[in-house]
Amino acid sequence: MKIAYLGLGLMGQAMAVNLARAGLDVVGWNRTPGKSGEKALLEAGGKVEKSLETAVTGAAVIFTCLGDIGDVEQVLLGKGGVAEFAPAGAVIADFSTIGPEAAKRIYGALGAKGMRFLDAPVTGGDVGARNATLTIMVGGDEKPFQTALFAFEKMGKNIKHCGPSGSGQALKLCNQILCAVNMISVCEALHLAERLGVDENLVVDVLSAGAGGSWALTNLGPRIIKEDFEPGFALKHMLKDLRLVFENVDGQADLLPGTKLAQDLFRKVGETDISNGGSANGARGTQAMRLAYE
Ligand code: NAP
């Protein structure tokens, strides 16, 4: 069974590599050729195509991991996109975070062409993508979920069919609140440790096992202490996700005050990036929220 994987960015390349390592017939495509994702997939035994058309022609399952709503709509529904070339009956699962409303629209548009769409956003970060331990939250019909499950299992550990189209994205937005608000506590704890003159490493080493422990503290705390702000999960994506959260509650910021605070702090770091040279804006990892406290 041919699997196409479109979008070999940070997440996409690690997930496609895991499919190839599992011995599946995976063909990757990336908009900008020559990036590291193509090399990684080839080295893992997968194939890479230069054109989207060739990548999806004859594919029974098509995965995408892209950026924002417009990117996913362009690749799936736009001119020269998946809907023009994929076989009728293909299962198309999108791992990007785009929110439930967009997912439902795409489900309807692809459904009208006989294609079966699943929203399948993920959590677990770049680490989870590399280690094939992602949580995959799937919305859509049961039958295509069962069809794609064998491949989901090669990329994740915790795979859940959450309900009808949009359900996976709805759960993912809840997850983004957990990640965003939790980042405040990690940054503030490290900030206080510095202020009180206690070794910041102790915050990670000792407190990770306690009631205040979290994925962010364990995985991102050490990066913050080393002032390593390279993305696992880029700030621009978090800002997108928090925008999606508020779009999906009709802009009612009062409903989610903690999320609003996190959004303000992430934005502050974006502005710092701009003042430091512009092009890096949003490219740092979300752990760069720590800089908002300086
Ligand atoms: P990334 O490293 O920036 O990669 C994005 C990929 O999408 C690249 O391959 C890019 O191609 C492609 N792309 C973007 N817009 C496109 C378009 N209009 N047409 C064709 N290709 C396009 O991003 P990422 O970190 O892998 O994240 C991808 C998605 O997963 C996002 O929705 C993000 O919110 C979500 N996510 C990320 C994480 C994480 O920890 N990183 C975790 C969970 C969910 P080019 O190389 O040509 O730019």
C-alpha cells in the first residue's frame, strides 16, 4: 500500500522516517526541495518525489503535516493539489494544527470528491515524533480511521479516535492551552530560582518527579537553562494555535484568561525577536517565552 507524506518539516520528516523504518512504502514530498527532510527520508529507505502529483498518484493513504489553515487548504484543495490527483477512496489524514472549523470544511470538500478526510493532530513534540511516541487525536469516520491505523501505530503510541470530523482538532486546541499555560509556570519557576539564587538545574532535576512536574519542565526546562531556544515547537506555530483557540470561541478572550496571558507573553518574545534582527521572528521554540521575563 503506497503512503504519501506531504510536508517534510520538523515533524513531518521524523514521522515519515518512522514509516520508512517500519518497512512501509512511503513517498515523501516537500514544497521546497533540497531540505534536510528529503535526505532523512531517503536515508531511512523511503522515496522522495519532486512533484506533489507523482507523490500522491496511486497512494491509498496520504498524510500531510504543514502549517496553518491556508497551507493545508492549498495543498489539499488548491490548484495542483491532492484533490486533483489522489485516487477516489484515498484516506487523507492531516497532522497539522488547524482547528475544528477548518477541519470540518476540508472534510466536506474532500468528501464531495469521494475522498475520506481525517483530522489527526499530534502532540509529543519533536521528541515524540522522532521516538514514534506521539499522541495522535483523530476526528472523522471510523472506517478510514481503521484503514490508516496501521500507519498511525508506526508514528505514535497513544492513538485515539475522538469522534466525528473536527474532534481531533478540538482536543488538540485543549492541548495547546495545557502547553501554553504550563510554559508560564516553567518559565516563572526558573525565573524565581534565578532570582533566589538557587541552582536552576534543581528545579528540573528535583521537581520533575513531584506534583509540579510536566512534559515541558522535563523536556524544555534543560533547554531553557542552556539558553537553547532552537525550535522543537516553533513560537510561530504556538501563536497560530492560540489564534485558532480564540477564533474557535468567537474571539471571547475573557473565556480563557490564562490562555490570553500566555498569548501576550509569547507575543512579547516575538517582538523581542523582531527588534533583534527581524527574520528570526517566531522561529525560536516556545521555550523562548523565558526571554519575556528578562
Ligand atoms: P515546520 O518545521 O515549519 O514544517 C512545515 C512544513 O510544511 C514544511 O515542510 C513546509 O514546507 C510545509 N509547508 C508549509 N506551508 C506549505 C504550503 N503552503 N505548501 C506546501 N508545503 C507547505 O513545522 P512543524 O514544526 O513540522 O509543524 C507542522 C505542523 O504540525 C504545524 O501545523 C504545527 O502546528 C503542528 N505541530 C508541530 C509540533 C512540533 O512540536 N513541531 C507538534 C505538534 C503539532 P517548506 O519546507 O517548503 O517550507
